[in-house]
Amino acid sequence: MKAIEFVQSAISELHGVMIDDVKVLKQEQLAWKPAPGANPVGFLFWHYMRTADNMIQSFQGKPSIWESEKWHEKLRMDAKAQGTGFKEPEVAKVAALPLAELIAYGQRVAGAANDYLKSLDDAKLDYAPDPQRPQRTIGMMLRNFLIAHGWWHLGEIKYVKGMLGMPAAR
């Protein structure tokens, strides 16, 4: 297996599992928090998809799908926000977004990511888009900000679902 095949497979599987885990929830389950200050599933899903959207599109010199397709307007959100540093009211607003819209956005981001990843080869994983940060190669950013970050948030989603009485399959 080539490195790019591993990356493509890991990200595609992550996106599929994350979407499948979230789409079965009811609206109130998206917003449920196990404790004050904890992140609900709706927020975790949206935040990860916004991160993936920003990264994949920036690699191609394009604005995020969130902006270019006006998802921020449809959902009455800030065009640049992606969740980092959000306070409780902002997290609650995201967690209350309609499930159908969250899933549709997630599917759009996942599809765009798959399309982009198909255009890469192993050599492109070593490309550093920002000459000021040569250590930040496409491969490193995909590993850290999509794969690791995504599986981390998926684990949180699965944990919260377990607390809701929806344990993971064995």
C-alpha cells in the first residue's frame, strides 16, 4: 500500500463512520451535554467538518465550502467561525443546528475531501504549501488535522452516544 492510499482510506473511513454515527441521532441528542462546559455531539461534528473543509479547500487555493456555498447563511452562522474558542452560547447554537443540514454539509465536505485526495500521490504529501512553515507538509497536516483530530472527535462522539444509552457496536 502506498502512503497516499493509506491516507485516502483513513480519511474516507473516518468521514463515513462519523456521518453514520451522527445521522441516527435525534435533534435533542445533538445538543445534549454530559456536563456543563462539555461539547455536545452536534458541535463536535460541525467543528470537525469545518476544520476538514477549511484545510482541504485551502490546499487547493479555494474558499471553504462553508463560505462558497453559503452554508453559513443557510444556518445563520459566521462565515469564518470553525468552533475553536467558542463560548457556551456559541456551542449551544451550533449544537441546535438542524440535523439534516449538518449531515448534508458533512457529506458535501467528505465528498470534496475524497475528490481532492484522489488527485494526490505520495510525492505531493511532502509538499509544504507555506514556505514560512516547511515542516507543515500536506501529509503532516492531513495526519494531524484530519486523521488524528477527526478520530479524537469521533471518540468523543461515541462516548457521548454511550452516555445517551447508545453504545458502540461490538
